[in-house]
Amino acid sequence: AHFTARRSRAAAARGAGRVELAHGNIAAAIDALQVAQRLYEQLVRERADDRSARAGLGETLLLIGDARAVRGDGAASTSWLEARRALEPLTTGSPEMDIQALWAAALLRSGDTDQAGELVTSLQARGYREPNFVKLTTTPARS
């Protein structure tokens, strides 16, 4: 299938996983998010410079980590570190605020609270209030 169509499918699976996670359906959330992860990984392999696919992968991995943390699964920290690795190439130069927000969440989740805090403060000062950003930078507690 066409790259853009597969990227849309990955985003839909990520969205479904986010909804399941919000409703506390952790197993269903992880299932959907792992589908998204596989799709995004394939897209990133095909086009390493596709910022949208790489950002989608990073966000998906953050959500998988969050779902695992809710379950008390120590693998949450592994997912958060994978998210950080996926997002890091997008952070050079002056990335868009959505990317900075995902990066802040990845830093926060992987324990780099000082750098994350500076970035969160900077984004908030510029009026960035995207609801998912607010969630990603406030919850959950690290496992």
C-alpha cells in the first residue's frame, strides 16, 4: 500500500490505543499500540527522514510505556527509552512545538527531569496547551 495510507493506518491504530488507554482497557491499548508500533517502524525503515512517521513512532512508544506503567510492568522504562531514541533525531535545529512536546515527555519519562522541565516551561510560556501534551507531561508516575 501507499506510504501515506500506511502512515494513516498507523495513526489510526495509535489513536485507538490512546482511547483504550484512557478508558483503562490496558490489554486492548497495548494490542492497538503494538500494531501502530510495527507499522511506524516499517515506515521509518523505508523513509528515515519522514518526520511524521518518526514522531508517530516516538509517541506510540511513549503510550506503550504509559500503558505498561499502569499495569506495573517494569518494561515501561524500556519503552520510554525507545521513544527517546526514536525522537532524538527530530530534536536538532528548531523543531516544531509538537516535536518538542513529545521530546519533553520522553525526557520526563526516562528520568531527565531537569531538561524536561525547562522544555515544558518554555512550551507553556509560548502558550502550548495541546491536550495530549498536558497529559504526557503530567502522568503517569514512573514505574
